Amino acid sequence: MTPPAPASGVPEAARPRRAAVLGHPVAHSLSPVLHAAAYELLGLPWRYEPVDVTEDALVGFLAGLDESWVGLSLTMPLKKRVLPLVSSLDEVAAATGSANTVLWRGQGVERTAHGFNTDVAGIVAALTEDDGAAAALDVDGAVVLGAGATAASAIAALAQLGASRATVLVRSVERAAGLREVASRLDVVLDVRALDAWADVAPRAGVVVSTLPGGAADGLATQVRAARGALLDVAYAQRPTRLGAAWRTAGGSYVSGERMLLHQAVAQVRLFVESTGVVLDDVSAVTATMDEALQPHL
């Protein structure tokens, strides 16, 4: 006998719906793998695909979507560009100035788009999914590499985990003005330094979150002499990344970026399906199925 899907559903969810991940570039995204696995498990005839959309094309793309569209996942460079194009932001998206998710509500003239940030939940879950991990984390004074939208989410995640201060290392200190604003809203005291301070701050860090794109942190790997805390490297094309391997060799623990990818996608799936009346009765089953689908692609 086929076991029941880990959800209780409603007729609205049973009709074909559409969703997508938008970005530029976006062909490399593994979000379609994750979402397709979830909707198959839940028995939903939904279509989810990657669509290459630039910042300039986003307004026109959104305007052309019909009511079959339930939601969107957003990657670079659209997480900030979408903010003025939605009717509301959830608390996390408003605090970080970054939305990686769009959800539609209502019908006809009352249909509106709403922005959410599930990256923060993804980072928190990635750092704490192992038993006892949350209790072992020393988040105060954590280090974040990078100055983009994901770095803002990292600061918010660290704040949720109890951090009151953090160090941000960036290639250009001038680019960090937005991060200072995010940290101020979250009551986190931010110390912004150039990337060349890495060798000084890394050995003392209880948590490091690298939001640099794949390969951009490779040069830092040679400077890791000692490590005591956890490193989450959001890049995952190579597992472990060069930085992750060096960190682990130096005595720290390494969390690969696909853990963040998985958990933020689970949060998106929950938003999308529950907006159509489906109640996820067993989120852990959905998470396990998405995780299993992801592994062959890494």
C-alpha cells in the first residue's frame, strides 16, 4: 500500500499551478530538483522551472504572469530589485532588505504579490540541524564574508541565534553601507573590515558564514591556520569547498551550502502549498524527500 502523502489537501491545490526560480544566470539552479520532489510527494500537478530574468526584465515578467502562478523563488540579482514590486514584505524580508520568495494571494483585481525571505530560516536550519549544534554554537562575534543580499540574511540569522555583534569582511568596505543598516535594525553591532583581516579574525570566530560566490573564497583557504568554530560556506558546487576543507583540517566544523539551499526551499514549498489550502502534516517527510532528490546532483 502506498503511504499517505505528508499533507492534507484541498481542491484548489489539485489543479495545475506554476512556479519558478528566477535569476541571471539561473540554469545552474537546483531549486527545480527540490521543488519537483516535494510536489510529486504531495501529489500536486504543479510545474516549477528555471527562468532567466535580468533586473531590467523583472517588471515585465511579473506583469505577464496569469493566475496559474502561485509563487517564485528569486536568486541573484533579483532579491533587492523585487522589493518595490510587491504589496508587502514579511518581517524578515523587511529587516534584511532582501526577498528570495514571492507569493500571490487573492484572485482577479484583488490578486497581490507578497515578498518573503526564507534564506534566514535556511541559514539557521543549516547551522543547527545536527543534534546539539545550536547549543554548541558561539555566535557572538561571528564572521560574515561578503556584502550582498545573502550576507544580510546571514546577519539576520545570527541575530536569531543570539548574536549581538558580528564582523563582516568585504572586498570593498564602501559596499557595506547596506549591511550596516540591516545590522542596526537587528540590534547587531557590526565591525566592517577588508578581506585581508581574515587571517586575524578567523582563528577566534565561533561561527563563520561565507556568502562569497563559488571560488571567490579559495584564496582565503591558504590562510587558515587554526579554527575552533563552525563554517557555513553557501557555495556548494564543490564539496567541500577549498575554504571548507581547510577549515575542517584546521579543527573547525564545516557545513556545506546545500544545507541552506535545502532548508530555504522547504520553507518556500510550505509557503506555496499552504497558500492553496494544503496543510503540511509532516514537514520532516517533505524535507527528507527533497534532500534525497538533491544528493545525486551534488
